Amino acid sequence: MSSLLDPTLEKAFAKDKANLEQTKVPIITVSASYKEDIKGMFGYPEDETISDVVFSRAHYSMAVGVAAQAWGKNIDHQKAWVVDPTNYVSHKDWGSIELTEGIGKLLARQPFLKRLKDIVDQFGRSKLPILGSITPPLFHLTEKLTRPVLSFHIASGNILAEQGRTIVQMVTDPHVRDEYVNNADKDNFYLLVFDENTKTEVLEKAKANQKKIDPNRVIVTGPPVDPRIIKAKKSKHPWRNGPLKIAITTGGLGTNKKEIKKLLQQLLPQLRKRPHPYELLVYAGTHKDIYDMAIEMAENEHIYAADAVAENAKFRVIYHPQIVDANELLIKYVFPWADGFISKPSGDMAYDVAASGSFLLTLQEWGEWEHNVREVFEQQGIARKADVEQIVPQLEALTQAQGKSQSWAEHAMNNALTIDKLFLNGAKNILAAYKKIAG
């Protein structure tokens, strides 16, 4: 691939490709460009200040979560390996990557443009320019691969399935887009799904699209969650008194920025009270503008904004320009700490919050699949909609015990800590299903 962006990445690409060919579980996703971390992974100099292009934390974190389940304590490329062809798009095609991210961020941060995004979804993501850009590096990465591919993005799954590759495709949400059944009638295509309801939806969607599929190739596994997040619940107890620890989080595109601002306008003044009723953490992910906004708002309220490691601080903000590092900070410092999260009900965040033993107050959904995710965790008694305009009165009500009854916050955390094993064993079940398919 002589048309990559720099010579060091060329060398890393060769090693990434070799690892994918040698591993027992080759995992492919489409989520972000984390080129500098790839260089560092293979011992080359990396620049921690360069910003990644990020489309989705979910498609990254879910893939890495399953790999982490296979690895155990230490990264071992023989057991599992994750690649993202976004990292190896050629110089001439790089503009389409930046354009796709730019469009996504614009839609994510402007609620009035939500209708435009719905139109994009209606006509399918198969028309987006990124697909033509990732196809050449995807083919090159897999040209000598002999094992089935475990895919965490339907774009990569469909591209390879149409080339005759055996694909084990994860349906990452309790929602099935038409693209998931494009190749579902082929013998080389398997689908792993969230639950039995999602399996039924797959079969219905296939019938509606005149695709005859074998139900035995649609396997219920539960959602993929990183085992390190599940481990966080071991030291956690349902909240009863003292400061309520709340994490406010954004997604890969910086979604819900305006809602986050409204939340901070109401919650930051609460931190000046003695005793303070809350401890807050803003996870800005890879988004410098959200980080800057949170810092500026704290300064205006004369509240010190600490970093990730200051676990006893009233207010912390976590940010890193690169998705690998940002995700590791989230796993290490946020999930073990938080009683509750205020976040959009995205597949990755909602699954992770519940698995970590926390409650969830949901922000505006980004699509139909997030409506479904919210409903799943509302039915589990773990989530409910956040009242963004009146968050302080809502939190006061949710933390108020009624006589001998638990407060909603305590009850929701207890439900999360005792959640059905289906929500915890997804990564294990995915690996077991893959092993059986791969023979």
C-alpha cells in the first residue's frame, strides 16, 4: 500500500496485516483512525497530540471488548486481533474520511439537522463516500486471511461477504437495518444478535426483503461488553447517601453537546453547596470543544476542574484527542467510580453503564436503534429519560427514599448490579459462537 499517508504507517500496516492473518479471531470494524496508537503498538514513535478522525466509539469499544475477553490479562495477537481499514485509507481518498466525520459532527451537534440525518438513514449508509475509501485497504488486509472474519460494522461485513469471505457479523443493537440482511441468505454469512427479539426482527426483515435465511445462522449472544467494565461492578454498592457521583458523557461524534451545556448550567452551581450533593465528571471523549466548554463553565462558576486521576474532586473533565487513550481513560476512571450516567442511550454506553452497576438517565436519542436501547434498559429498571430542563429537581426526586422503600437511584443501581447474565456474557458468547462457526 504505497499510497498511505506516511512511511512509518506503511511498516505498521504490514505488521497489522500479519497479526490479522496469524490470529485465531480476526476482528474487523469501522470506527476511527488511530494511526498514532498503531505506530506505538508496534514500537514506532507516536505523536499523542494528533487528533483522530472518529465516527463511533461503539464500533471501536465493542470490538476491543471482545478482543479483551479473548486476551485475558495481556494483549496477545495470537488469540485475537482488531483492525480498522480507516487507518489505511490512501492519501487521495482521505478527503472522504474527513468529509464523513465532518457531516456526522454537524448533524450530531445541531438538533434541527436531525431530520437530515434521518433522511441519510432512510436511504442507507451504503451510499456514503467512506465505503469506497475503506474497500482497498480492507481487501489488502484480508487478502491472505483464511479464517472467518468477526465483523463489528455492517459495511466491512457486507463488503467482504460479497467477495465470498465467511463473515460472522455482530448486530450491535436491538435494531436491524436492511443492510444487515443484504447477504444474510448466503451460506458464508452469520449474524450474532442482542436477544431473541432481535433474532425475530432479523427473520422478519429478511422475509420483507425476500431473503431466505437459515434461522440457525442467527445466533443470540447478548451485547458485547469489555470484561474490564464488568469488573468495575465488583467494588460498587447501590447509592444510599452522600454525594451522588454522576458522569455526563458524549459519543464518538460529540452528540448532545447542547444538552450537556444545559446540564452543566444547572449542576455546576450545586457543587458550591456545603455539603455538595453531587460529584460530577464530564467525559468529553476526543472532542476538544466539549472539553473547553466544560472547563470554561467551571471557571465561570469558580469551580476547579480536575483531571481523570483526581478521584476525590468535585468536578473532573476527561479528554484525549485519540480514541484508544480516551476509551482507556473511560474504562479506568469512570465506570468504577460513577453511581449514574447521563448519556444518550447508545449501544455501547448503555450496555457498559448497566454492566458496570450504574443507573442511566438518557439524553435525546440519535436514531431508532437508540429508542430501542432505551426501552430495553427502562424495562430492566435501570434507565429513564433525563429531564434536561429540570435536572436538579429530577435528581432530588430520584434520590429521595419513600419511607422504608429505596430511592429510584438505589433501586436502579441494585437492578444493574443483579442484571440478567445475558447482558454480561455477550463477549464470551460471541467468542464461543465464532469458535463453533470457525470449526
